[in-house]
Amino acid sequence: MSSYAPANTVKYCDFCSGIMSAETTTCPHCLALQTGAGGPGESDKLRFPAFMLAIIFGVFGAHRFYVGKTGSAIVQLCTLGGLGIWAMVDCIIIASGGFTDGNGKRIIRWT
Ligand SMILES: [Zn+2]
């Protein structure tokens, strides 16, 4: 019904300058992921290498070393990725975009 949107509920695409809701992370016009959307909560680490490391070397905690979670990476290394279960769970979390780096920032970008 309402066609009027207060200024603080919209933002503009980083790439095509299209208008969108402030909560949106992907531009509805050009489908670009908004770099500003995650703000300080978005990691500069990438999902694709983290995911591949988790798949191939997950039991050695390689993906956790990659994202800077050294402490839990060493635990994972010593327990063989929680006998594979912990590593497998990490794979799923990384793929879903819920994984965070050593600074607690979410790893959102694939490449
Ligand atoms: Zn756009």
C-alpha cells in the first residue's frame, strides 16, 4: 500500500546505484552482493577457499587456520575434526554463509 519509504530504510547499490531496502544484501537490480551490507560484520575472507579447505582438509582444521581461528583449528587438528563430524558441520555452516572468521565477522563472499 505505502509507496513512501523513509530515507533510513533504503540504500543504493554499490555497483548500479539502484535503490533497495536497507536490509537487503543482494541488489535486486544487478544481483550484486552489497559490500556495505555486512558493514563491520563481514569478513574479508572468502567462502569458496574456506569451503574447499573444509571439504578436503577439514579434519586437519585447515579452514579454521585459513579464517584465523587458530585456537579451535589446533583443537580440530588434534581431534581429527571431531572425528570428522565437527569438520562436516563446519562445511555445512560455511556453505550456508554462517561461518565467522577469527574476528567474529561472517564469511559471506564466495570469491
Ligand atoms: Zn545493483
